[in-house]
Amino acid sequence: MTAQNLQMPKEAGLSIIAAAVRDGQYRCQTAQEVRAACLAMAHRYLRRDPKDGNLFHPGEYALAVLARARETGRFPDAAALDNPAMKVAVARDPQSIHVGNRLRDLDEKTVLALMDAFERSGQRQPIEVYGKASDASVKLGAGGHRLEACRRLGIKVLCFHYDGDDLDRQLCEIDENLIRSDLTPAYRALFLARRKEIYLVKHPETANGAIGNGREKLRQIGEATLEAKRFTAATAEATGQKERTIQRDVERGEKISAMALHLLSGTRHDKGVTLDQIKRLETPQAQEQYARELIAADKAISAESKEIRTAKQAGNRESRFRLVELIAKNGRRSSAEMPRRAFPVGYVDAPWQQEAWSDETGQDKGLMYPSMPLEEIMALCAGDKSPFTPDAVLFFWVPMNRLDDGIAVMRAWGFEFVSGIVWDKVDIGMGRWVRDRAEILLIGKRGKISLAPEMGTQPPSLYAEKKSQHSRKPVWFAEQIDRLYPTMPKLEMFQRRESLAAGDVRLNGTWEFWGNQAGGPEGGVE
């Protein structure tokens, strides 16, 4: 073959060929350089490194095409050899860049990561657009994530401007993505099918049935000239993959509807075996229906799995509660003294010492039991004297001015404060700092077995009911405790059974009562 028969590459491709011949290899820095190198590969001016898709070596006709470039005065100068794709990045308003319909959706995590990087160190890699720097608007070629990051940050985006038609712009997007290693089978099928369409438009002589079909054609004078390779061969060289792999991916993209591929992309069905099953369906409608059915089945399985997890959680909760109940049965109960390790649920309204100037404690002046100082309350159920099982929950009443003392008592009894419910008494009372209208039922826990309510069953954190005579606590609170722990033994301290009204939930047989001071003449479990 003579040099006159060689097709001359464009300036960027010719500079890359010359640099590869000079240095033995050339590493492309941008997707645009890769495309220029791949076009040169199609004519055997370059060959791609099989292990590094950005690295190119001199091809069979590299020296011949450079010789012709010298003859025609197109041989690159030294500056072009040092930087074959020498471009100056221009900052543009992101709003002036038309994105168009992209083959691949943006990944939100990638955009957010780029935004963070741009805020810290700026945009280092320009995007690629088609049009002149002086144009009011241009079209995006490659760099959609970078463009979106700049758009959200409200900053200008650095761009390399290139000449070319809409097919060149699409090839820019496709090749940038094909170079990446994170494309799923569905996306590879979409991208390669579209790349083949564009390739055949630019090289119609390589289509099946065309004269020569991508082979060397003989000129009338009997001299051979090199034509473009068939699509699969050229793309295999451009991507560094085997031609058989390209053929497989293209076949999937040509036989499966784009909608079906989009539906499956990113799902657990985005894999070769599923695509090969779908491509056997004859119509796009059947393929899309099959894809939708796969996704619907996944949603149903996910919902069923959620129900199973909920059932397991409920089962585990029942098992935990049963274990605590068995431990409670082994506890010691006596009518003459404080029980020991016998109750997993406690409900306590301690007889706080009152102050003559206030009724804010919520206890009437005519208490049925003598009041107790804080130290005695703290010692009452501390350590080995506790009536509660190692795993237990405690509901403990405190007036507002005793909040800190109430938490201290819970800790002394071995409980960790976790939450509380406020009783709004509706009618306002007396007080020193504020006029009393509320009391708090503290909630504490202890042990390794969780007795927390099941999600969706928790009582509200505020309950309003007018206080009755002697400021008795509303039965609603006992009803909530009984609802949460219907089968567990419950101990209410400083309460007597005979004081409860008929129909009170605490008379159902799962509640026991301990009154007065431990060891006192009226003490004991009733």
C-alpha cells in the first residue's frame, strides 16, 4: 500500500500518532483523546494496550501516515506533539449548556461527591461540549455529573469546546461511559446498540450486505486501499475487549427494547442471564411486560419479607417476655415483707415529703401512708432488696419539683431513665415557682432483655384528666401499663387493693400491691 492511499486523520489524531511513534506509546488524558485514538485505530495507525484502555502504541501504518503528513505539510509541530489535544478550558454558565436526552441517568451520590470536591478544591477536569466558545449555547458531550454539580453550586463550569455534529456528540457520551468499568449489562447493551447505529451511519460500507462488508476493496487499477473495519472489530479495539463480548452485548441491545433495558437497569435482574431470557421474547411489549413483572415480584417479595421480619420481631418479643415471666415466678413473695426479684413491671407513687405551702406534689394532706424522706425511698428497693427482676421496667411518679429526686431514686433502684408521660391535671393548683398543673410518670428500664413497647403500641406522652379527690392518679395510666404487659406480674407500690373501684384493670389478677413502708405493720404484698 502506498502512502497516497492512506486516509489522513484529523489534527488531534495525527498528533497522537506522532507522539506514540516518538515515545513508543501515548497515554490519553481525556475522552476526546481516546476517541481520536480509536478513530486512528480503525485504520491501523495505532493499537490499544490490552490491559490499559487509555494507553496506545504505534500501529502497522503509523510510519506510513506520518510520511504522507510530511509530504502534505500536515506533520504536527513540536508543541502539538507535546500536547496532541491541546485545548484551553473555557468557563461557561451551566444554563447555557443543553443536556438533551442522555442514555444514562445521573447518579445522585456521584453528584453530591463532586459538589463536595468542587467546594474544597474546584473543578479540575473540564467537561466536553460541542459548539464554539463564543456561541450563546452549546450541547453537552461528556461530563453530565460535573455539569450538574456546578449547576447546583451556582458556579461556572470549565469546558473543552469541540466541533462536530449531533452524532459526534452522542459518540462522545457513549465512549466516555464505555471506557468506565461500572456499566451494568443493561447499560452496556443500550450504549453499544446505539454506538453501532451511529457507526453504521458514519461507515455505511461496513453494514451487513454492503459491498465489501468492511473488507479491503480493490481499486480499478488493482491497488488495495484500507477501509473502515466492521463495527464489532473496531469497537473491540476501541474498548480493549474481545470482539465476541462486543457481539454479545450488541445483540442484547438490538433484540431487547430500550424501555425493557431501562426498567431492569440497576435492579437485581440487571445481569446477562436475565437479558438473554428476555431477548427470546419476540415483541417489545412482551419484553417490557416481563420486565415489569420481575420488578413487581421483587416488590411483593420485599413486602412479604417485611411482614416476616415484623412477625419474627413479635415472636422474639413474646419469647423475651415469657423468659422474664419465668424468672419472676422464681422470685420470693411474702405477705410480711418486701418481695424479692418477683416482678418485671413496677408502678410506684412514692409518698414524698410535702411542703406546707404547696399541693404541687399531687398527694393530699390526708395521705393514707406516712411520708418518707428521700434517703429512705432510695434505699427501699436498692440492691438485693429489690422486688423487681433483673430485667424489668419501672413507672415512677414524681411531681415537678421532685424531678431530679425521682431520677436519682430510679438510679438507686438500678434503673435507667428512658422517657416519661405527663399528666395534665387541667385545673391549676398552688406552687412556689410556678402554679402546679402537671405531674410526670417517669419510665425506667434495666437488664439485657428489652421490654420496650412494640412499635405502634406506645402510649402518648401527654394525657389530660382532671384530678379527683385526694389527687388519685387516673386509672388510664394503669390501663396503659396493663395493655403493654398483659400477662406479666405487676407490682404497684403504695397502693391498696381495697381502694380501687370495681372494674379497675388492676383487679384482673396480674397485679399485686405493697403498701406503707417495707417491714412496717401495714406492709406486705396483697
